[in-house]
Amino acid sequence: MADVTLRGPRPGELGWIVQRHGAVYAAEHGFDVTFEAWVARIVADFATAHDPAREAVWIAEVAGEPVGSIMCVRADDATAKLRVLLVEAPARGLGVGGRLVGECVRFARAAGYTRMVLGTYSAMAAARRIYTRAGFALDDAVPVRAHGRDLVEETWSSML
């Protein structure tokens, strides 16, 4: 099994998160450029105004190369929001997604949040399995037209 390291982002890797989300979701799910723009806004908001005591980004690395990402941001004083989970195809099956989600949940708990929420789409089967294993439950599902596709947008949550 590959040695997976979780760490903070290095210079240029916030841009890597945006670029890889755009490329991976276009190739695997047919998403258009609006998805990359949406991720860019999330990352830009974090980069320009985050509280390091309550918000963080992790990069998963294998053999010195980034293979995944996740972000914990403030939704409100009691609620953290899990954002931008991504695992590159060659790293899938190595436990990278579970490690990223676990670290995000641990950080949120230590930062004083009592609840964590996330948004995803029903088509993200692997991510949904990771969220379920981490103790998240589906709260809501709504059909939407987003990123050039008809999707079912889901809201998940977990008490910490």
C-alpha cells in the first residue's frame, strides 16, 4: 500500500485544487466550466479571509505528488462545512478519501464545532460511501440543473 501524507497546501496548490476539480469533474462527470469557477470562488474566499484556528485545507500526497484535497470552513459558530474533497483516480482505493474526511472531521471537532455539513451530488457514489462511513447522513436531496447537467444536489450532516 502507498504511503499517504496529509499536509497543508504549498504555494500554487490552491490553484491545483481548482484546476484538478475542473479537469476531473469534466472528464468523469461531464461538468462544464461553471464547476471550475464555483470551486475557484470557494478557494479564493478561503485564501483571502480564513481563520486558521477554525478553517484549514489539506493536500493528500503520495510519492511526493498531490493526489487529493479537502477543506474545512466555517458555516456558522457551531457548524463547519466540508468542501472540495477530491481524490485523483490513480490514488483511489488507497484510503485517501477516508483519511482526508477523517482529518477534516477531527480538525472541526478540535476547533469547537459541534456539527459538520457538506454538499454533494447523488452521482458522486464513491464520495457518498466515504461520507456514510464517516458518520454523515443525507438530510436533503433536490433536483437541479448545474454545471451543464441535470443533477440531484444533496445536503449531508454529522454531529461532531
